[in-house]
Amino acid sequence: MADDHFAERADELAELIAYHNRRYFELDDPEISDAEYDELVRELAKLEREHPEVVSGESPLRQVGGAPVGLFTEVRHRTPMMSLDKTASYEELLAWGKRMERYISGEVAFNCELKIDGLAMSLLYEGGRLVTAATRGNGEVGEDVTQNVATIDAVPGQLGPRAPESLEVRGEIYMTVRAFEELNRRQTETGGRTFINPRNAAAGSLRQKDPEVTASRELSFTAYQLGEVIGGPAFKYHHETIEWLKDLGFPVSPYEQTLGSLEEVDQYCQKWLERRHSIDFEIDGVVVKVDDLAQRRELGATSHAPRWAIAYKFPPEEKTTLLKEIMVSIGRTGKATPFAVLEPVIVGGARVGLATLHNEDQVRAKDVRPGDTVVVRRAGDVIPEVRGPVLPLRPKDLPLWSFPTTCPICGAPLQRLEGEADTYCINVDCPGQQVQRISHFASRGAMDIEGLGERTVYLFCKEGLLADVADIYSLDFERVQGYEGFGALSVANLAGAINASKSRPLANLLVGLSIRHLGSNGSQVLARAMGHMDRIIAAPEAEMAAIEGIGPVIAASISRFFSLPRNRQVVERLREAGLNFQGPGAPALEQTLAGMSVVVTGTLERWSREDAEAAIKSRGGKAPGSVSQKTTAVVVGSDPGGAKLARATELGVPQIDEGTFERLLETGSLS
Ligand code: IVH
């Protein structure tokens, strides 16, 4: 009974492994990640070890890879291209060391090489000329891709005079991350298919009928292993063979290291696990090899792998999972970003349930649809990303996804401007935007108000306590204290944090205002160059555009922001609340109007009302909306307000024109 169960599972695993071998080796289109594949192999290996009675003669564990698929002619390898046994821990490395002790004794030195995630290649040179380039295929027989490989710059076509009579070199063809991204960009632009990862892109580029296509793709090559050599020098160590290959003109890895113990090997693996993103190509582990070639001969090989080498595999950064739904989120500037709702998976060491899809064009280029099985990637601390669909697993007639035309939060129309990739909710009162804007204002990189995270902001907005960022400074704490989770202490803390935020640097305040295109760097540059919020408000667009680090796009956006009355009102309320408007660097404007109060009425020629009032305030003066006994002067433009003029006349307040106003700003004097 139990045996039946094990035999059934073994059959099932064998079938799965064979299927995925075919996808990987023959179709260059794997459906599952290497780690998921390895899991299947491990499970079958364990079953076979613990229940030898279930082992079938055709177990995939005794075959290597798949069979060639027919687009290219077959090549029988002179010596088989074997695969490598795998480990994923120090313990397993030590176990490998122990196993080797049965065959060799004495000191062992190890070569550590990065395991490049590309395609294994066998290159055959006769009389110094490249005559055959073959893929691994099933390990015995591969595909002849000589024509295509000959177009790759990194692969020498002709070796120098020191070339041996006959030479077989093994190495990896791969694509750098930069070349991969560039290729995908090009493919998106020309409507071609995009690739899921650099390995797929390298495989797809190599397995072309037309060598011209291969030539147009930027492929790299690294040699890592000497095959059969006739008429070459004798070597004692692997590292010597690599030196020699380098001298012959082959690219070899600069990261290779020969180490004296498995402890050091483990350190090398850990180091590269941490640094895997510091290099411009993808690696999925480290290949550890015995350096002494005589020891290698003693060790020999099993049916599928040499005993003298092992692959230390890194945890995968890609997994496949179900894309349940595509939704759209609204950001603080109104940007509508599509994102994938996934069946959660652990990838790159973290649970991923959501992943960004960036924008409409990206969704189209990747052609991902709700219901697809997709490849999800999470590399380092990079935001999880959906790489693309696994097309063979797509259910029949799965409908295309289309971008919504209205905001999912407020229902206002979504708009995509000509020539822009992003789509926006055009309603500035959209509650979705409000929550995002306010929580951004309170966030670490901006005003850093502890206790005012997105959830709290959402609650306060829903309760009508907050509608814009200025409301933070007149928050009704009595009402807050009535909400669940807000005790006297946390309310006091929140009040303290809000108060403390008033003295943050001007750059932080600028960041907090959510001015499109103006980030942290731009804000700092601007605060330093202008020295005060009022100068920024009053500055002509061209002046800001001329500041290094700002430029025309950001300057236009800043001008647009401050030209909107509602933004100006918010800024004025922030001023009244006592927020710091003073920047570092450039000295503040001379406070010529300190203690004065200047009223503006009517239309001036060179100043908008707002700019004139900002100029008064930036020089220390007050700019109230009505005339009183305290008013120093009334600036009178065309079509002035009758009431203001009458009151000024009544109180004997000086009435001045635009020119006098400008002199007043400069000198603080009316004469
Ligand atoms: S040596 C018998 N060295 O890993 C040893 N392989 O299963 C043959 N790989 O697909 C392999 N980097 O393409 C070796 N420095 C390296 C490697 C490397 C990547 C790949 C190889 C093959 C797989 C081994």
C-alpha cells in the first residue's frame, strides 16, 4: 500500500521533471524557477534513496537535460557535458568534503567561481580556428550553433600562434543586465516580445535561425573549464588552465579565487550572496572545484556529475505564481499605478502578494492578464516585480486587461497626457490623493511626524479631521482622543511630533508639498539657492530653471504648483501655523519691512497680488487683507477696492504706487 503510494509519487515526479527538462533544455522557455525544479529533483532523489524499490530504470535522475529539438544540427560532445551536484548550506559543503575523502587524501585546494546564469557552451578549436560551438543539449548531444556564436565579439574566432592543435573550451554565454534591459526596451518600442530574464534573453538570442539577429544582440562569454586538448602544455592545476585560456584570448572571470578550506569557500559564497547585485550579470550561485587535476582524476564522476565539483546554489529571486487580479492605486500626485494581486509566494526571502506593474505600456508589453501564471522577481531590496506570463499555462481565451477609465477611489476620469507613460486622476480633491499627500507630508523624508502614518491619516481623513496638509497643525486632539487606539499618551506624543515638525528644514517642507518632479535632491538645491520659501513662491520660472539641479521641467512644475490659489492658501496656513520657511545657505532677504503692515489693492502691472504679498512677508512685513490703524501703507493699483481706499483716506494711511512699493521693499522707506 505504502509502496504503491511512493511509486505513484515517484512516477509523477519523474514525469514532471521530464516535462520541465524539455521546457528548459529544448524550448529555452522554463516554466518554473531553478529552485522549484531543484525541489522536485530533491524530492525524487530522497524517495529513491529511502525506497530503492520504486526506482525506475528511466529515472530522470540518471539522464542529463533534454534532447536537442531540431532547429540546428546535432553535435556529439567529445566528452559529455555533465551537470553539477548542488548544495545550499555549509553543512552540505562539509558533507561533500567528507564524501571526497573516500577517494583522495591530504590537502585540497578549491577554486571558487561565480555561477553565471546563462547557457553552457562547448567551443571546439582546430588549428586555432573556431570550428564548432555547441549547446549542452542532453549532455551527450547538443546543438550546433557555430554560425550564431561566431557573431559574438567575446568569443575568439581565431586564436594566436600559440594555439594547440585541438582545443575544447567550456564556458557560459550570457547577457548582462544592462544589455537585457536595453533589449527589452527596444523590443517594447518595436512591438517585439520581451524576455523574462537575462538567461531567457541570451537563449532566445542564440537560438536564432538568422545569425544576423544574434549579431544584433549583445551577448557575453566567460570561459571556465578546459575540455579535451591535443598538443597543449601539461597542467597540474585548474587555475593554471584558466590563466592559459586567458593568455590565448578568452574572457575569464575576474572574480575567481583559489581557497584552502571549505570554511573559506563558505565565506566566499556568503560574500557573493550578499554582493550578487553589485555585478552586471546574474549569478545563481558559486561553482566550487577541486584545483588539483590529479586529485580530480582520482575522484572521477558519478553517472551525471563529477565528484570534484559542486554548485553552491543561492536562493531563487524568481518564482511563478497566479496573478489573481490587476488593480490600480492612486498616488499623491494622482498618478494611477497598476499593480498585480498575486497568490502569495516566498521569493528572494520575503512573502510577495503584491507587485507593481508600473504603467499601462508595461502591462501591454508584458502582456500579463488576470488569471495568468506569472514569473515574479524580487531581487535584493528591490520592489517585487512581475516579469511576465508563463504563456503555455495561460487558460484558453483569457481576456486582455485594459486600463480603467475612471479613478477607483473617487470615480473622476483618469487621464493620460500625450507623450507621457503615466495616467492620472485629475480630481485634486480625490480622497485617495489626499491620504497619500498627507501621509507623504508626514513621512520620514519630509516632515517626519511620528505617529502619523498612512493608516492614521486615512482614519483622520475619513472622519473629516484632515483634508490637506495644513489641517495637521490645527488637528482637533479632543476628537482624536475619542478614537480607538488613541489614549492620552499617544495623543500627547502625536501633538509633540506635530509641533516638532514645524522647525524642520525648508527642503523637507518642499519635499512634503508633493510638487510633481521635485524630489529630495531638487528640494535641497532649491532651498539652498533661494534661501526662503517666499523667494521660491515669487521667483520667475526662468530663474529657477537656471539653477543647476533644477532645470526647466522641475521649474515649470514648481511655478504651476504655486500658481494654484488653493496651494498658495495651504502654504499661507502653514506659515500661520509657524512652520520654518527659512532655508540654509543664501542669506535671508533683508528684513526691510519688519514691524510694518502693507495692504495691496487693485491690479499691479509687474506683480500679481500673491507675489506682492509674498514679497512683503519675505521682508518681514505683514500683508493683511484690510486697512487698519496699524497699516503702514496701501499699495494702489488699477481698479482698487473702494472700501480699502476710503478707509485709508479716513485713517490718513499713505497710498503709494507700484514704483514706490518696489522702493519700499528695497529700502523700507516710503520716501
Ligand atoms: S563547470 C563538469 N563552472 O552551471 C563541470 N559550470 O551544471 C562543468 N556554470 O549549466 C561545469 N558557471 O553552464 C562550471 N564557473 C562555472 C560555471 C558553470 C556556470 C553552469 C554551466 C552548467 C551548470 C553546471
